[in-house]
Amino acid sequence: MNQPVDHPPEAVLLAFARALRAAGVPVTHDRSASFLQAGSVVGLDDRRATYLAGRATLCSSPDDLVRYDQVFESFFDARSGLPRERPAAPSRPVTATVSLAEGDGGEAEGDQDDQVRALASEVEVLRHRDVASMSAAEKHRLAALFATLRPRPPLRRTVRHEPWRRGRVDAARTLRATMRRHGEPAEIAWRHRRSRPRRVVLLLDVSGSMSAYADALLRLAHTLTQGLGARGGRVETFTVGTRLTHLTRALRTRDAERALVAAGSAVPDWSGGTRLGETIKVFSDRWGRRGMARGAVVVVFSDGWERGDPALLGEQVRRLRAVAHRVVWVNPHRGKAGYEPVQQGIVAVLPHVDDLVAGHTLATYEELVEVVARA
């Protein structure tokens, strides 16, 4: 790749990633973003470096390497280093544009700044768009934005103490330090109680009335599972509808797309009826009261449409609240203009939940992440 590049570098790299995906290589959004970052470092001038950057970031198994080599050779012209012209216009990148290496911008830097500002504006609009009203292309772009969430685990104090800069006087350590100095006054030692992450339990309603939000909620659950797990936390995820399904193992898969496919295959009651009272009772009897919900932050994602007995739902949420540290109810209609909590299910559970929050846009998911972190 030793001749000038007429195409925007990020467009070239994204077009190659799409061609690789079309050839059967499972290129995810995370891998595409990693490829863009690697490409911004090595540039398109070095063909060998670009080849190795894509091989390292876009391939996930030895089976992908042969296809990768074939697509790379056919996509990039070995004589000019440029992709062959295609009649279709390049699509927009789904993530933030990659900064160009020094000397690649030239006179087009002003245009690139305009593109970055326009992309940032589109992302901001997408953050506040109702997930249920999005087109397939918008949902595809939204999937990449879940990586911008930065979940933090809720913390609880333990009975154990550790040295600290302030807090309570650690009399034992202070006395030992004084004895080491043969009775001369030593610096006062301090201590405070240790903190440990609380468990977070997610109950996702997958009934027909919640089907428009199912994909986004699964992506949010995967983001929380990976993000809190990296900080020492633990997330347990279940789906509730006509039956209870445990999805934690599927969502522990690092790749988001594979995790969602595994989760989708495990749930037998997609878009079915809603029997929240019965399924939450099953969760409490089989999992919750045995310890999973005890002291945990329980987050229920549901619009509150209950086909069963609302009184049973209220009683089961009351039981859940008795053992949990905090119960958060996420209703996708909560943040919409004119909404009133008049559904029988919502009316039954309101006295027993600590927070009733919205859950219909990426911005509300960001707020939910903060609610969980402060619980």
C-alpha cells in the first residue's frame, strides 16, 4: 500500500470488514472497532502492517485465516494498495471515526471535522431514540453503542477491616507501632471496613408486549455481565414470561453476538404470555431465598402487563424485597410523555419496589447503570 489513498481510511477498513463478514467470517462490532483502532495506528501505507492488524483483530479461529487471506487478496489491489471500485456508495461507519495519522489529513481536515461533528450528533439522537421505534439499521448501529456503557458494581460493607488513610483508630496497630519504638509515641493508624461488590440479579420479561425491547435488554444484560464481572462483581440473569430460564452461562460468553445467539436458543417462551407472579415465585423458591437474591440488587425489566393474578405478583415482589438489598423495576413506558402507572401489575408492585425507572432508550440504560452502581 504505497500509493496515496483517495478513500477515507475508516471507510476502507470498514468496507473490508463487511466484505470479510459476507465471506462467512464472524466479524462482530467489537472486532471491527478494534480493527479501526489498529488501522489508525499503522495507517494504510504499510500493506503488511494492515494485513497483520486485520488478521489479529478480525479472526477468531484458525478456520478464519484461510478466508481472511483470500478476501484480503481479492479486496486489496496488490499493485496500488487500494480496494477495487464498487458501484455502491460506502455506508456510514457505525462507530466513531478513527483519527488519521499525521500527514494524512491535508486539506480535507475541515471536512473530516464536519463529518465527526455530524456523526456525534447522530449518535446523540440515537441515544434518545425509543428502541421500539428503531429501524433494523438503527438497531444495528445501537448495538455498537452498548460498548460505551461503563457499569460499576454496587458495594456493600463487610465485617472485616483494612488499613486506610482515615476512619476509625486502629488501636492494635497503633499499639504495636508504639512498642516497636520502645514506648515512644508512634503515628496513629487508621482502619475502615472493607467493601465487596453486591450481586446483581436481572429478571427480563420476554413476553409479547416486551418483544420490541428484547434484543436491547439482552445486550444490556451482556454488557452488565461483562462489565461488572471485570470489576469483581457477579451478575445473574433470568428471563420471565410463562416460565423461568437461567441465562447467566450464555451471557458470560465474551463475544456479544455469540452470547445473544446462545441466549436466544435457550429461551423457549419468546413473545409468549405474561405470568410474572408465577415465574417470580419459582425464582424465589428455587433461587432467591436460598441466597442468590439475599442482599442483592434485583432489577426487573417489565411493562407490568400481567395475565395472571396481580395480587400474586405483588405478594411475590414483597417476598423478594424482604431478602434483597434493593429492588429496581424498569418499565420501558416510564419515560414516555403522558405515562401513568395504571397497569394492574405495576399498581400491585409499586409499594414493594425501591425505584421505578424508564428503560426505552440508551440514555435511560445509562441512568439505570448509575442507579445500580449507587444501590
